Amino acid sequence: IITPYGQIDGNVGMTPVPFPVGDHSITYVATDECGNVSTCPSNITVIDDTPPVTVCDEHTTISLTADGTAQVAALVFDDGSSDNCGIDRFEVSRMSSDCIPAGTPFEEFADFDCCDVGETIMIVLRVFDYEGNYNECMVDVEVQDKIKPQVSCPPNKTSECADPIPPVTPPTFTDNCPGATWTVEEENYIGSCGVGTIFRTFTVTDAAGLEETCTQQITVVNSTPFNLSNISWPFDFVAFQCGASLDPNDLPPANAEPVTSNDACDLIAVTFTDQPLPTNPPACYKVLRNWIVIDWCQFDPNDPNTEGLWEHTQILKVEDADKPILDCPGDIVFESLDSDCSGAYVAVRAIGIEDCSENFNYSYTVDYDSDGSNDDYGAM
């Protein structure tokens, strides 16, 4: 027997002869003892109708790439499939899901995107041999997004304390999948003087729950602190009234107290001390009023070199311009009892005085014989 794979001598009958898959031609040759030869051709067809044995990776996790997609080759889902004549190829199909209700045809690759994140997608792996026989198995695919969003904060800012705090500006962010949201938390370290720092922490969270943060710093300063030019000191004051009150609340506005032009960036305190200089109070006296203005946002009582304390002395006077009103006694007639009529000691009656003062200096003059000349004088 002549075959494509060699010659077989003898009538083989049912003797097995190895032939690969395919169509083969053989020729039977019979030769008698006289050397006569006869032949007859025949065709043998060997077919493979045994499908492959499929073994799937039953549970597979797929991570999306930076563009929010993933293309996975069908071979990835295989876990050791085999065939008696060899495997030709692998194909994969997505079954119906929320994102693709109609599923997908069998192809060399399966595509996934952001819509599939958090879902379990059923896919079918189909394994083909060279004769077109195939078998299938199922795979659970979990699609994950492991890429965090990227966030960029608004730029840091410097603001004056007299100005409103800058409003929140949204951050700039990107993510490989849609649906990311942002929140902000604020830590305020602004003191009672209106200066300090505000930290705003922005958090961007994507649909998969991944987070990324950044922090914006807002510095609040006082570039024009309170100074001497912001103080209008009270003018000196003279009161022409007996016993006039020098309390600031009783004085005209221009003489009452310092006027300050301050804002929320300053902590201003105003106080005074009086140094009386009496002459004859309440008639005539002087007060040295020492005004002190302190900005506690600048002044440190433990550091004498700090700014923030200003002093001014105001002079206050009370003057009595009215003369005392005298109540003089009437004329006196006194009888001398001296034997030689040389004169007598006369007790002069006191005068009445109406005046603002309580202390007076008394003096007198005597004109004997009322001739227009002062003959005696004295003080009491």
C-alpha cells in the first residue's frame, strides 16, 4: 500500500495506520507471483470533531487605565484550556449588563470603561481548535478604578484685614472617570486683631471613592497699622465758672477726649490720669490731664521698644473772674471813756463776704481824722 507517509507491505486489513487530520490519498498495489501488478486508488479523510476543553479564570479583576478604559485580550481569561489537536484562537463576549444591555459579539478583545466600575460583568470565553470546534466557559469580571483624581488648589493669597475674607474659589481637578466631586474644610487662625492665617483644604472624591487633597493658604495682614496720625487729641480748656466740672463727659466735644480713627484691625484703649495743681480751689486751679492711647495689637507691655502707645498732656483750668461781694458794716460811733480823751481801742466789726472761694486774705487801712491819708494798715 502506497501512502503519502510511506509504503506498507502486506494486506493490512484492520491494522491501524496513523494519519493526521485531513484528506489523504492511498493506492492499493497487488502483485502476483508472475509479477503482474494491479492498483486501485482510495481516499481517506481524517476529521477532528472533538471540541477543546475550556478552563476559565473564573474571577478576574480589571483596572481601568488613565483614559478610563481597559481593553483586555481574550487570552487573559484563559486558565489552561487544551485541545487534542491544538488551540487555534480565543474569543470573548460580554453578556448583558446595565452599561451594555445587548452585550457584545465575540471578538479578540473585551472593552471596559468607567460605567462598569463597581459592577460584576459576566463574560463568555470561547476557545477554538483548528477545525473550528469550540467550547465556552464563564468568567466574573470585577472592574476597578485605582487611579486617584488630580487636584490643583486656587493660588495662595494675601489679604488686608480691613477687606472681606476672599470667597472660596473651586479647585481645578481631573479624573479618568466622570462624577468626581469636591468639598472644602476651613481652619481659621485669625486673631482678635484681624490678622493671621486661614487654611482651606480641598478634597476631591471620584466615583470610586478615591480621594486627593490640596491646601490653599490665605494670609491676612495689616499693612497700615494704627498710628499717631489716627489720633485727634482734645484741646486745652479754660472754664470761667466757679467750681466748673472737668469731667470729660461735661466738657465740649473738642475738649472732652481723644478721637481715634480705627478699624477691625486695631484694639484701641483710651485712658487718662489727672494731676491737680491747686492754687485756691475751687476758685482758681489747674489740672494736667495725661491721656494715653494704646493699640493692643501692637503694644507689648513686656517690651518697651514696641510701638502702639501714645501720650498727650491736656491743660485744664478753672478761673474765677468775679470779685468778692462785700457786705460792709455801717458807720460806727464809739464813746471814748478815757479821762484825757486821748482815744480808745475800737473793736471793728467783721464784714460779710460772698465769693466762690473759701479762703481769703484780709487787709485794712485806717485814715485818722478822715483827711484822706492812710495813717495805719494791717492784715489778718
